[in-house]
Amino acid sequence: MNEIKQVTGAFSVSAQLTEADVQGLAARGVKALICNRPDGEAADQPNVAEIETAASNAGIEFAYLPVVSGAVKDKDVSDFLAAIQKLPSPVHAYCRTGTRSITLWALSQRRLGTGVNQLLELASAQGYDLSSALSAVEQRPSGAAHYDILIVGGGAAGIAAASSLLARVKDLSIAIIDPAEVHYYQPGWTLVGAGIFRQRDTVKTMASLIPEGVEWIRAAVGTFEPERNRVTLEDTRPVYYERLIVAPGIKLDWHGIEGLVDTLGHNGVTSNYRYDLAPYTWQLVRNLRGGRAVFTQPPMPIKCAGAPQKALYLSSDHWLRNGSLKNIEIDFFNAGEALFGVKEYVPALMEYIQRYDAHLHFRHRLVKIDGESKTAWFERTDDKGAKTTVESGFDMIHVCPPQCAPDVVRLSTLADAAGWVDVDQNTLRHKRYGNIWGLGDAMNAPNAKTAAAARMQAPIVANNLLEDMGLVSGVAHYNGYGSCPLTVQRGKIVLAEFGYGGKLLPSFPRWVINGQRPSRLAWILKEKILPPIYWKAMLKGKEWMVNPEQAKRGTQGG
């Protein structure tokens, strides 16, 4: 059961709830539930529709009042106060950590005349510091935190960057800001969805991975203020820095497809892009003996562009092995115009498309889904740009959601016109703010958004940041390297490795692994070697097969 923090007799808060937690709240007598967390902030986050359904089943009233982390507005407080006054008591509110919810409650109670000191004491008793949030009323924060290097994001990119920095220079003041208690090996979820990996082997506690000597600030960033060399946390506490690394990951926009959040995890609708749903993918694949299986891919950019078709290949391979494939119609609806963005790998992939008798539908974007009727609708764009709607039934459907930069990035001055952290693609330094670097899925360099890319980027960012500090010599350039191990069947992989412009960048000689052909050795690399490399090398600053290329004088970029 999630820890419930009882603020008053009529109000409590917590971090993200699960459906099981809702039952526990009902047993405690809670009559109303308020969700203050927008969908899509984390890969393991249940959708609000799931929690609302669980609340309804438990006889609990529900209100959805999403607030972007650190961006509490007067209207948000007014809406929260109206909900508190309207809903039956006692009320429970939740967000990612509970901070947004208790902040909204405190500000609403202040409007009703409750003293600041009393509110601070109530919040402090539950482990929340609201001094900054209430400072506009009567107080000012003091003793703000300050670091040589501040890293936003404790995912693969952020932790690898911290470890790469410490591998070069030990005496640094570094902090990582991330509210998550757990860290996921997301490349493993494709194999969980195929019954090959165990779900529990793709997750570790964040505390076990934060490098020694790095402070972990367990909070979410609310705003970036680069002109003041600081960020503010979701409770409005400021954190100051000399240099900043921005690596908050990517946002999965589940609401970008009408009806999807209402049926995810039910009615044959699944996605390996969510930790809790990957086992459901395997359940559907294992149980399907006939009918139609649909796989979708949204417009780019997305995390791991090969993942949608990896699900298709591994599922089809299972049906081929158990004799069901002849009874199953397989459709792949791709919003793009090609099976894969680097043409050299397409012939090998097409052999498997033909082997599994899968039907390809390009320029088809999933726009709506109805799980109960098992129907999906796609927007098809023809050669002249005209759009029509195509309907398809399904017995199971694997959905890759549309994706975008996190809200806190999109709404900041760090973003380009499309919402991504705006960096020089060679040095990964921000184009406008010289003491900021970006890496991982949230930045706008035109590379594949993969863990392999972050593995290459981390030491480059570490080198270039330290070069800016005068602690190392020479600026390193990123060549756009990314890797996509395309699991075309159980036991074989087409190992796609490429950089900017689709240039092939193989890590091994062709006689060891020919990336353009399916390989057993590439499968062993994916299944047996890469996971320990991720946990024990990449996240520990041991830069396996990474040698940052030094730029020539006068070609350092901005």
C-alpha cells in the first residue's frame, strides 16, 4: 500500500496511486479522490482513467485537476478549493510525490484564513517543506542549494553523465534531481513482452544507482530559469548551479490517441512502452490462436524507433513456432513512409515481414481506439497530402503512443520551436545558454532516441562540460551514434548501428557481426551482455566501447 500521509482528519495526500491503493483508501473511509498529476510523466504511471474506474468501483467520487510540476497557478488553487468544498469528506489527493497536492491544499487553506505557520507545521509533519510555496504570502526561503553541476533527470542519460563526470574529476559538487524511487532498464521491456525477460529484472531502486558522492534531490523540476542559473522544484524551492545538464527523458502522450487511456491493459490493448503492460503483451501473444493482431507506430520522433516492429517480429515468431501463425492476420500500421529509417537494414527486415506474412500500411496514424468493440481508426495520408480515415478491427493491438518532450521542457526557454532542448548536435551544448548541456531523449539532435545513444552521449557531455571548466583539454564531438537491435525472431537480431544522416557505424567487424543480416551473436549481445553493461558499466562511468572524438581546433560548434 502506498504511504498515506494524513494531513488533517479530512484530508490526506500520497504519491502516485495504483488501483489496489484505491481499495485501501476506501477501507480507510475516503469518500473522494483528487488527481493532480497529468498522464505520461513516467513510464510506469497508471493512467488517470484506470484510477478513476477503480474509484468508481469503490464508491469514491473522483476529480481530475492536473497541474504541471512547479507551475501552480491561481486558477489551479481556485479549482482545488472548489473541489474540496464540493466533494464529500474525507478527501485524498495525489500526484507524483504528493507535493503538488499538498501545495494546492495549503494555498487553498491560506485563502480561507489558516495561518502560514500552522500550514507549514502540518506539511512538515508529513515530510513536506512548503516554505517557498508560502513565501509569497509571508516568508522568503533561505539557504538555497547550490552545486557545481546540476543534472535534471535520473534516467539512463542523467546517471551515466554523473558517473562519467566523476570518472574524470572526483572533486565536484553534483546533484541529480529526480522524484522516481525506481529506475527501469526500458530496452528489456520488448523481451518481457515476448516472455523472455522477467519483469522484475528490468528494475532497480534509484538509491542503489545514484553514484557515490552525488546528492539525490528527490523532487521534480517545476521551472527552468537559465537567466538566473537556477531551477525551481515543484514546491517552488530554488536550486542554483554553475553548469546544468538537462536529461529528463521523453513524455509518452497516451492521451494523443482518442480512447486509448480508457482501454489500455484491457480488451486486448497493450503496449511494451509501459512497465506494467509488457507482461500483458506476452499474455495476449501466448493466448492468441487466431484472428487479427495489429501493431502501430506513431510519427517520429519516438523512443527506440524499432520497438514497435520488434513486438511484431517476436509475437509472429511465437505464433510461427506454435503453429498458430496461419490463423492470424498481422497488420503493421506505420505513420512513416518506410519500414526503417536507414535503408541498408530494410532488406533483411522485409524478409521477416514476408516470412510472417505481415501486411504493411504506411502513412497510417492511429487516432482513435475502442477497446470494447475491438476497433481502431487510422488517419491515412496519400501522396498528395489528402487525409482519409481507415477502420480496422483487432483481436489484440500493440500500441506505440505518440511522444513529445516533457512539459517542463516544452514550456521553458530551453526549448526549440518543437519543444525539445535546443543543443548543438556536435557538442550537445545549448545553443543559447553556454553553461547548459542536453542529452538523452529530451534534446533535439537528429539521432535515434535509444539507450545506446545516451551511452555514447554521456562521456561527450562530461568531457565538454569539464573542458568548459578548464579541467580537461579538448572538445569532443558526438557523431549521432545510435543502436537498435531489431529482434526479428527469438534467437536472432538485425543489429542496426548508425549515426547522423544514416551513416553506418558498426561496432564490430562484419566477420563478427554483420549488422545487415540476422545474427545469433547479436542476440546473445542483446540478451546476455547488454543488460549487465547497462547496470554495471554505463551507469557506473565505465565507458565500454566509447571513445569521445576530439574536435579539431576551430570546429567546436556552439
